[in-house]
Amino acid sequence: MENEILKTLDEFAAAKNFAVGNDLVFITDFNASFNDLFRNKVYTSAEIAYCEQFECSILRYASTWAAKEAVYKAIKQIDKSTLGWKKIEIIRDKPVGVPYVIIHKESFNFKVSLTISHDGNYVWAIAFIDTKI
């Protein structure tokens, strides 16, 4: 029975058509380390504009950071080359809209699905990349 389970897991891994990444951010620690240098190095102008429109902008920065980290972790399973933080852009079409991802890299043509959640002092994001495209 154990060998059958291991064989099934090996087959699943070999046929893997996706990559997944996630990130959890403790907002209190994030806020303590957040500064202008970090903001300008990590976030695109569109992301900054999105975050700054809210009274509690630090929650939006933390959410976007968690999303970028989740996407980065998923991408690294597919492509080991260097990818700067501004190459991963998290966009929302309206203030509390569904987030979507733009990867500013020519060779990247995969579909990314992203969700972000927050509760209390934590933000969590998970990204799935469909590698079948």
C-alpha cells in the first residue's frame, strides 16, 4: 500500500502542471520595518498609488508585499533567473477589487491566479501558476 501511494505521488509530481507560492505577513513587524527606501525599491508607481489611497495604507502595502512574495515563490519553481520586485506587479481594477498579476518579463507567458486575505494582524497571499499554457 505504501509503495502504491509513493508511486502515485511520484506520478503526480512528474505531471505537475502548476506552481504554487504563499506568504504570511505579520503586519506589526512589517510596519516596524517599512520605510521609504523599501517602498521605492519594491513597489511600482501604480502599487504605491493604490496603497496610498487608503487611510490605513500599511495594510495595503503589507497585502501587496505578501502577494509579490507568493508570486515570486511560485515563479522560482519554474524559472530560476533573477527577477526584481518591480517586475512583479499587483494590480487591482478598483479600490477593493480582485488582484491580478503582471509579470514584466518577456519570456513569462503563464497564467497566474492570486488571492489575498487579511485578518487581525496578519495578511496571507497565495499564488498559483498554470504552466500548461
